Amino acid sequence: MKNSLLVRTCRGIRSGRPPVWFMRQAGRSLPEYRQVREGMSMLESCQRPDMVVEITMQPVRRYGVDGAIFFSDIVVPLKAIGLDIEIEPGVGPVVAEPIRRPADLERLRPLEPDDVSFATEAVRGLLGELGETPLIGFAGAPFTLASYLVEGGPSRHHERTKALMHSQPDLWHDLLARVAQMSATYLQVQVAAGASVVQLFDSWAGALSRADYERFVLPHSTTVLQSVRDVPRIHFGVGTSEFLDLMAGAGADVVGVDWRLALDEAARRVPGTVLQGNLDPALLLADWPVIEAEIERIVTEGRAAPGHVFNLGHGVLPSTDPDVLAAVVEHIHTLSTR
């Protein structure tokens, strides 16, 4: 897959048009996804190779995107080591016993490759289905995983996380080091099985100040990214415009940009770095002329960077019409003929 449009772009080799894929392109917006998932929990579907292959392939078949994102969830490694964690519909990951004291860390043993052998099997199965479409490996970043572990579930303010971070810094760094090992191993397993690109996804890092990110998070995200070699690495966070340069410096070849920051400004902040993004997912519910104008603007602004991977500024919303995503892919693909 080294010569695929996505891999070449991630390495800074510019082509006639940007490659396009969507975060959460495999998911609740697709009727075929809802059908195949009926009666099955999220984490069960992530640990069944046949389900992972089918769900990963669904948007590739429907849209003809330039990359397939490995169907998984950020908490899969935590579940794989035996942690009592479930994804509750309409809520998100819920941890039965949060991590808040040094003794709690004993429940977080290292992740071994055999713990996620289902991922190896699924990646190998996907390679036989994908043809020339590269597979993007996926893992959650240390801060986001740690925030779920400390809060016990989703949180608007991350108050327990921030309090622990500042009040018990030794415990915090020990926690993130353990979580980073899990994310690194999970990515390494996917790459060893054949993934051509990886993405480290940090949903909640935007809740932090630049100073806190640099002190409490950056070293651990760096550990994860620098543990992966030989494939391009994408580093994405939501609300992280104020420390894009730190995220790029962690070892990323590509930095994802959410919809809040124009790509030409992002290129100024992280010169020499390939960018990914950044159509606002909510605008996919707008009229087509609005969407088309946004695509044109984003592609134009993306030319300020050494390379640009077209994507959304976050994941596909469940209410998105799949036909609109298909039209976005088709429109971007026509750019190569202009």
C-alpha cells in the first residue's frame, strides 16, 4: 500500500487531489451497520473478527473512500485486559470501579498481543477484502482513556481527572504510562498484521490548557506514537487548536484539525506537517450548495500544507444521510480531473 494515494499524501507527497475518508465512517449512520449490529453489544462486535471485517468494509463498498478505518473502540484494550468496562447505549464507556488511588492501578496489567488476537485475525481478513484500499489502524490516546478510567464514564468538565492530575501527579503519570503501553501495543498489533497507517484519537484533550497538555499528556502520547514505525501516524484531537504544534512534535506525520480552525492557519502553526480535516460534521445536514462550497474552501486552504487528507473535523453524526457522504466522496474524486 506504499503507493496508495492516502499513504503517499500522509508522507507529504502531493497528488492532484486529496485522499478522502471519514472518522466514524463505519457506524450508526449506515442502515447496514444497524442491521448487522442488531442484538449485539458494541464491545462484542469489536472483538469478533467477522464483525470487524464486515463493518470496516461497509463504507468502503458504499462510498469508495480512499482509506478504511479499522472498526474498533478506544476502550477495547481496557476490556481485553479484563477491566470491568461496558459501553452503555446513549451514555458511552462506563467503568465499574474508577481508578483514583495508587492501589487501583493494580487492575491495569500490561496488554499482551495475545489479548487482542481478534484484531490480528480481523486485519488479516480485511487485507483480503480491501484490495488496493489501505487500512488505517486505530487506538485511543492516553489522556482520553485515562479520563474515562478516572471519571468512571463520560464527563463534561473532567473535574476528577484534572483534580487527580494536579493533586497526585505521580499517580497520574503512572496511570498514563500504563494506558500508553496498551495503546501502543494495540497499534503495533494492527501494523504487524498489515495496517498501512495509524491514527491516535484524543477525544477529550481539548479540555486541557496548553500548559497542562504539555506537562501531563504530551510525554505519554509521544510514547505511543514513537512506538509505531514504518507507517504514517495521524494524531487527532478535538478542540486542540492551541497546541497543534505539540501534537505534531509528539511524533505525528499528520495532524488532524477539527472544524474550529482553518487549514491554512493550521499550516502556519505547524509548518511542514501534513494536515487532515476538517469539514464540520453538522454541515453534512445542510443543503448541498453549502456543503459543496465548504469542500472547495477546505481543499483550497489545505493546499497551504505539504499534504492534505480530506476528512471531517470530528466523526460522522448518526443523523447523517449516507447519500450525502457518497456525494462528498464523489465530488472530491472529481477534483483530480480538473
